[in-house]
Amino acid sequence: MPALALAAAALIALALPIPLQVAGYSYFVTVAFLVILNAMLGVGWNVIGGWAGQFDFGPNVFFAVGAYVAALLAVHLALSPWLGLVAGVGAAVVICAVLTWPITQLRGHYFAIATVAIWMIAQPIGATWELINGSRGLFLPLRPATGPLDAVVSLRFPGRSKALAFYYVILVLFAVTLVLLRMVDRSKLGFYFRAIRDDQEGAEGIGIDSRLYKVIARSITAAVFAAAGVVYAFWALAVFPEQVLDLNWSTFPMMATVVGGIGSLWGPVVGAVLLIPISQLMGATLGAGPLAGRGIDLVVYGVIIMLVAALRPNGLLSLPWRAWGRRLVGRRR
């Protein structure tokens, strides 16, 4: 059943945007892009929040680091965004390790407050630092691609093909992230992370350096957020501090992880597939027209999250999906 579900999900992810694009519904392709982007961020946040058990409220700082590094390299050195992605991920990992090591002695809500403080410090830096143009932001140079290969290398896709092309770019990165983090989940690192989460004193008693592995866990999260930030920067063709340091880049992945099933690899994916379309559609319907400015879309969205959290506190993956699948297969037979 898991193999069949995975194959069906992969087929839907690959094929669904094509008829939408052909029919001219580019908005829904963009929503699908945001779903995969937030699912990728949720999977990355799950490493520090779900596996290591350290609630991190400031991973959007590394989303901004990836976006800014790639944008600076593209603007000043005309480097490919793929080289910018490697540089952005490397910079985010180094900065994360330097910032995280001093706060690894903190636990629980103290660690969470420290991550919020890092985000608060990053905001005025992003708004005033002249190297990154401060609040004026960075605009990526726009030039037409000479062919399909150049479009992929430079991440510059013409006209209506942009939404569909970026969807497949983020889908490939998301698949790579899933494969790599599944390897981490099954490796010694994954067991060390869970040991620290379940009993830090006991883990230290058997020789696990909790400070070191907290830094490693958060650095993995930073790498995923930085890679997603690079793709977002070239999709938006601009990087502003209030844009890439927006708190939603932290809260949406966290909510998706908790709603889907914190600590499981696929929980953030399930949560993102549910929450992000609801958020976008509520904003486009209840947040527009005569109801604009009343916040009804946020109220409905909040009620949905509260119902899911109240009825399934362990996440949607705790539902008996396998039993339902067996019943369905048995009935068909």
C-alpha cells in the first residue's frame, strides 16, 4: 500500500499541472508551486522541530540568506542560479552553525525564544545593510533565454511557461530533499536526533554530544530553507527583506508539519497539500471583493486548523490510512 500510494502521488504531481496550464489556469499552477515549496520547507523544518525536538521559529532567516546570496551573485557576477544555490546553501549552513552553537545549551521554550530573537535581529540588518541594497531590495536581471537549455540553466522562462517550469524545478528539488532526508532519517544521525528529543540526559549519558547534533540538525534545516529561497528569488525576480524574512516562511511549514504529523517524513507533505491550497483559495475568495479587509478568510483558515489539531492531535498521518486502503482493495477484489 505505501508503494502504491507513493506511485499514485508521484504520478499526480507530475501530470496534474499540465492540463491546468493548457487550459490557461496559471494561477492554480502557481498554487501548486507554493504547495511543493512549503512542503519542502516543512520537510526541512521537521529535522530540527520533529526529529531533534527543538522548536525553531526563525528558519526563514536562512530562506533569506539563500535568496540574497544567489541574487547577489547573479546581479554582480552574472553567475548561474545553480551555482548561487550551492553558494547560498553553503553560506546558510555556515551562518546557522555559528549562530546556533551558542544557543544549544538552551532547551524548550528558551531555545524557541532565542530563534525568534535571531529573526528579529535579521530584520533591521536586512532593511539597512547597503551591501544588499537595504529596503530597496535587489532586482534580478531579466534577459531572454536563447533556448530551452539556457532557460533551465539560467532559470529564466518566457511568458506563460514560467509557472509550469518553476513548478517542475521545485518538484525536482523537493524530490531530492525527500531522498536525502530519508537517508538521514534511517542513518545514525536520525537516531541521534530522536534520542536527544526523547531524553537528552540519557543521550548524553551514552556519549551523544547533544550540542553538536542540535547544530547539525538545524544546519540541515538551514540548507533546505536556503535552497528553497534561491528558487523563490528567481521565481519572484526580486528580493526584498520584508518579502524573504516574512514570518509566513516559518509559520506555514511549521503548521503543515504539525497538522500532517510531526516527526514523520511525509507529515509535512500531507499538511502542505491540505493547508496551502486552503490558504490561497480563502484569500482569493473570502479575502477579496465586498468581504475584503474583514479577515474572514483568516478566521475560516484558523477554524480549519483548530479542528484538525483538536480531532487529530498526532497529525493526519495518524489516521488508519493503511486499513482503509486494504478495505478498498479487498472490496474491489
